Amino acid sequence: MKFEMSNKPLSVFNFSSLTDIVLLLLIFFLLTSQFVIQTGVKVKLPGSKNNEQVTPSRFVITLTADGKIFLGSNEVTLGTIPLELSKIKSQIPENNLIIRADKSVVINRVIRIIDAAKGVGITKFTIETEKESF
């Protein structure tokens, strides 16, 4: 049996394998770009026109409408916040506190959280909002 070998250039390039790879990369980046550290506590965040993406942080405090306070996913009281924040700060030297407050929370509670965090040495604060659509 004799096989033919040709050294002719290909007239048509098959793009099917290239498009498969590009599609898989696109799906991968779309899925992984949406992962932001979120706590399991559901709150209705206040709206903002100029919403920016929050950088992930280990310091996330959530204030719910019924008065509960969560540090990450652990429920804490206002008096234990400085102790809990100092524990985390000793392990991870971050300096940004993200506050996820329900839109019905009184501003005085947010100020008390900020004061407690300043006492530990945290100087940057981010209040998380939702993008308003107009």
C-alpha cells in the first residue's frame, strides 16, 4: 500500500478547536469574575448611581434591619466588635472595613461600628451599596 505525502500548504484552516478554547476561557472568566466575598446574611443595600466594585476584604460587617450585627458570617454584639476585629487584624494586616448596612438601619449604629473599628486601628471604611438603575 502506497501513501501519498504532499507538502502543499493548507488552503483552509480549521478554527473549530481554537473557538472551543476561546469559548471555554470566556466561560471560565465570566464565572470566576462574579465571586466576591459575600456573607450569608441578606440585607437590602442602599442604592447609588456611581457604584464601584468592592475589593474583597476579610473585614466585612453586616448590619441587618432587625438589629443584628455579623462579622463575616458570625453574629457579634456591639461590645465584642473591637475584640473580634483585633483578633482578625492580628492574623491578617488589612486596613479596610466593608460595612454592609441595610437601608433601614439608623446611621447612629453605623457610626458606632466605625468608632469601634477606629479604636482597633482600622482607618479605611467602605459602605457597600447596590447599583441603581434609572
